Amino acid sequence: MKKRLCLSLVVWQVSLAVCLAPLQAQETGWPSTVATNAKLVSVYSDPRFFEGPVWDGVTGKLYFTAFGKEKADTQILCLDEPGKVTVWADKTEGVNGMALGNDGRLIGAQAFGHRILSYAIGPNGPTDTQVLLFNTALHQPNDVAQAPNGDIYFTDPDFDGKNKTSAVHLLTANGTSRKIIEDMQVPNGLKVSNDGRWLYVADDGPMNWRRYPIQADGTVGAGRLFFDPPVAADKRTAPDGFTIDERGNLYLSGSGGVWVVDRDGVSLGLIPIPEFCSNVAFGGPDGKTLYMTCDKQVYSLAMKVRGGQFTRTNKPRDAAASPLVGAAPQPSYLLQQNVQYGTGGGEPLTLHFARPATGNGPFPVVVFIHGGGWSGGKKEDHTAQAIEAAQKGYASATIGYRLAPKHRFPAQVEDVKCAIRWLRAHAKDLKIRPDRIGAVGFSAGAHLAMMLGTMDPADGLEGEGGWHDQSSKVQVVVDFVGPTDLSATLPEVSQGILKNFLGGPREEMPEAYKKASPITYVNAGDAPMLLMQGTKDPLVPGEQAWFMAEALTNAGIPGRVELMLGDGHGWGGKKLEDSVRGMWEFLDRNLKP
């Protein structure tokens, strides 16, 4: 984790992302998420090895798996009360890790039978068992997790290590399975983040945990080390199953007990366990009990926080479709492409629109505006972000607009204004909130987003695209490396881009440069802004963000600046992850109740 140095500028919070050495894990100790005076309580014990804990809120029971000495001696148990269990499923062929599916069914990774199974939960056992996947080429499916959109992930470790063919698989709703991670030695436990953006996987090889960004199609991007426990190599034990709380903290079993780690991979402390701990799950009537399955023991521990599953709204069991083999996929979003929102210069203007697949809304809106120096780029550049917004409970749009030099300023401003007016004019049909619209822009698109956040109808530039009875102003802006004052001194390469956009150099048309600058229109009541800028940007100097920060501060507009020290016109890796997370937090704070 990189430290972030925070400064303040009146109502502004200004943070500088600085590149420092990674923080060491905090000293071990009971984490703050454990309830005051809580004690580890044994709720069940016998000579077997326990795994796969899952709490079902409908029956109000804990279910977990048991492995005896013989391979055939594998069961799913139900904890009726402390010290008392019933056999819920017998001779399971090695069902190991389990997860509560979005449809309320129990999903299990069947190690010896090479299957992924789905059980309907009945009071005395499964009332229906479905095979989601059967593949004899699998080693032994070990753990399973489901994303909010219905995608299922499972680990298939090669514990022998002879063939080096361990993998993490993606199983989609239509029954298609594919390997998505093949660079881990022995993948074991896994979990999807509450928002569906990250896949966390334990690796028994180096005995640590990795994190992978989940892409729009369910596959993952490049992974990175997430947490390496501060335990000597010869004292470590293999990491196993884990869970997540409502704040996004991870509870990782391995090397001495359960490590509690925040979303940035920083240890919050260790819950020491006397035996080897195989897995953990939140449960209890209020979701604030942590259950830990171990060798010969199952423990409980009172917590201050709820489990992540208690913050996710799943479909009722009797009304939800399970991800059956051969069933049609059930995406979590609806996407309408190339919707015409107006006409500009005799050309149709279009956008892609997305919203959650379920719910009547009305939903807050996030609009994405592509970059490209006002002369390139396309709305499709941000379709994935629009879909991600829909998966987070927003309606969203990615806007196409006319490009220079064929169409010079103010065409681009007129077009994005028209798009906002069109959204508001069709708010009822689109199930959106016309009073909660935010704009996120990149480079030239960020310039246009800031124009939407600062300009009032009296400022003009509304164009002739239509819907003039509606406002074109947005309620919040996120700017990634956008120019704020075009009249200021800019690098030579940027001057060429601006000449193409505006039709001439600044010296010959100073009023046009001023008219095209978002900073010109700042006044009280404008949209809060999050401005992100690299300090070594060869196109947009870092001072451009400060110019806007000062203007907004003087007008009493709240927001934040994030300067990426040493970065140029964009950045990647951990910094980008932090920026994207900060973007969603800023949008949530300003657009959601």
C-alpha cells in the first residue's frame, strides 16, 4: 500500500499519491472488528476435519463439510445448536468449499466427483441437486465463489504438483467453463469482493494471497500480491478458505489462525486459533458471528461487523433461476446500444445506455465521456465502465459526439449538453433520477465533463440538438487529466491540438479560448469535482488542476484534487486501482442517498 499525503485547501481535500515503500503489516493482535470482550467459543467438535462453512439466512443454520479418514466418509453437516449437528448430505464425494449462491441455493465444489453442484436447501437435506459442471479432466475442485452478476469462480489445484496444471476457472450461467488463471502454483480458497470488481485467491505454493481485477466478461486481468503474512517461511501453514465483511475486509485462514486484512492488503490483526483453521464464514441472526472450521473443531466469535453476504440483496429462492447447464445467461444489466439522443451538424448523435437488469429505480446516472483530443476516440471506449456502473446500481451512458477538425468548438460541448438534456427528458422511461446525474471524463472528455458541471443556461453553447426545456448541468464531475484553462500557457504539442479544436492559435482568438475553458464559468452552485492529474503530464500541466481548485474554492464548491507524483497523462497499476476506487466513492457520496 502506498501512503497518501493529505493537504487541505479551504473546503478542498487535496491528496498527493506518493510512491513510498510498501507498509509492513501491523503487529499481530485482535483486530478492531472483533466485538469487545469476545471469546473464541467451540460450537462443535469430533475427530474429523471440517471445511466449507456457509450460513443460510432462511433456515437460520450453519452448514459445513466434514472429512473422515476414508475417502468415502464425506458429509455436509447442519449445526442445529452448539454441540449438536445432523447429517444434511451424506457421501458427498468430497464436497469441500461451499458458497451461498445468489439464488439462495448452496453451491459446492466436489473434489472427488469433479463437479460443481447446486443444492436447494431443505430442512432435512437437499430438496434438489443440480450439476452445474462435470469435467473428469479437473483435478479436484476445491473452493467456489459467486460474483454479484451470477458468474461462478472455482479453484482446481494440482496438489501433487507433478503436471503443474493448477487453475482457477470461470463458470458462466450458460454452463461454459474456462480457465482464467494459470499462473498460480496451488490455488486454494477464493472470494469475490462485495462489489464484484475483484477476485481474491489463496496460493498454497508461496503461502500468500493474490488479487485479480475482474473484467466485464468475467475473466480477470493481471494479478498482484495482495497479502504476505508476516510469518517466517518455515513457520507458515498453507492458506485456505476465507470470507469478507461488509466493509470489504478479508478474513484469511492460515499461518496461525485468521488474518484480518483491509481492502488494501494491510493487516488489521490476527485471530489466533489453536488448531489448523481451514475456512471462515459470517453468520448468526444479525450477521455478526464469525464461524471458523478447523481440524476437529468449529469455533464462533462475536464481531462488530456483518458479513459481506448480508449487504447483498439476493433474489428469493423460489423466484430465482439457478445457473443451470444450458440455461440462458441472466446478466445483471441491460445495455441499449447506439441510441440516438439528438442531431448535430446534420449527423445523428448516439450513446450507449445501461442500467441494472432488476429494480424499478429511479437510478442515479453516471455519464462517461471519452478522450482523444476532441478529434478522436469513440463512445465504445467506455462501454465496460458503463456496464460496471450498472452493476453498481447506476444507470449509465457513454456518449458519442462530433469530432474536430470537421466539427470544431463548440460542437463537442453542444453535443454532450444535448445528451444530458435527452436523459432528463426521458427520465421516466429510462427509470433514472434527473436530479442525480454525474459526468466522468478522460482528457478532452474530462474538459467536456467540467463544462457540464460549470456552465449554466445563460452561458449559452446549448446548440440546436433538442430538448431545450431540460437542464444540461450535471450534479458531480470526475476529471481524469482534463485541461481547465485553455488560455493559460500549455505545451507546444497541446497548442497544436487546441488549434485543431478551436480553429486557430490563442494569440489570434483569445476570446474563443476563454469561452472554451471550464474555469471561465465557475460560480457558486456548481458541481462538486474530483480532479485527478499527473505532475509530469506532457499534455496537461499539473498546475491546470490547481487553477480549477483555486477557482472552485473561491466559489465555495467542495471536492478533491489528487496529484499523481511523477506520472504523466494517465497511470496504471495500484495507483489506477486507487483512483478508480476513489472515483466510485466520490460518485456514491454525491449521487446516492
